[in-house]
Amino acid sequence: MALDYKNIIVAVDGSKEAEYAFKKAVAVANRNESSLNLVNIIDTRSFAAIEAYDRSIQERAQGFADELLAGYKKEAEAAGIKNVNILIEYGSPKTIITRDVSKKVNADLIICGATGLNTVERFLIGSVSESIVRSAKCDVLVVRTDSVEESK
């Protein structure tokens, strides 16, 4: 059984938890000499109510995603990752990451941050990380802390 990963997805959204996930993804990708796929899903479910008032919301979301992923890509390359890809998709992060993105990049590991949702919010809408764990066809690492083990 192989214990290495070659195509890693890390889902980032600008949150502190996503930054923790990114740092761990870089460490895992370095240890395994993996491709690192930085993914941001622009959640279009919230656009319907806002779009009537502000049509530029999609442009701003795209600009934020471009800037966020470009910064992470630069950081990953500086850390020694040779193959870093950027993917921006539109839709529900709960389904897009496992249904579309993981197939597109032939992922063998998905890394995401744990959510900050409280119990009531998780009950009503569920968390993205929980959905990824339930529906992914590959291994999933849900990151809760910012500590990264140094390789020896």
C-alpha cells in the first residue's frame, strides 16, 4: 500500500482555518513531492439576494479569489513546491470540491480547515468540511490547529 500523495487539493477561503490547512498542505506536498492544487469556490448560493442590489459582487468575489490564490501560490513556490495549480470554481463548496475538482485533478488527498460554525448552524446548514469528509472518494485531512511538524 502506497502511503504517499501525488495530487493534493487544499480548499482555501481566506479564513484562519484555511490558512492552517494551507500550511499543512505545503508540508505534506513537500514530503511527498506532490502537485498542490489551491482551490477557492465562490459560493453562488448567496448571490441571488445580493445581486439585485449590487451587480459587482461577482467581480469582487473573483478579484478576492484571484488575489488570495496568487498569494498562496507564491508562498507555496517559495517553500519549494514545484507544481502549484490554481482553481477557482463557482457553486456550492460542499459539492464542487468532491464532485468536480477532485476528479479534474485526480486528487488522492483533500485538505481543508475545520469550520467555525456553532452547533445550531451545523445542524441547519452543515459544514463544508463535514460534507467533504462524507462524499470524498479519496483521503481527507481536516485541519484544526496551526502547528506544522518540521521534517527531520
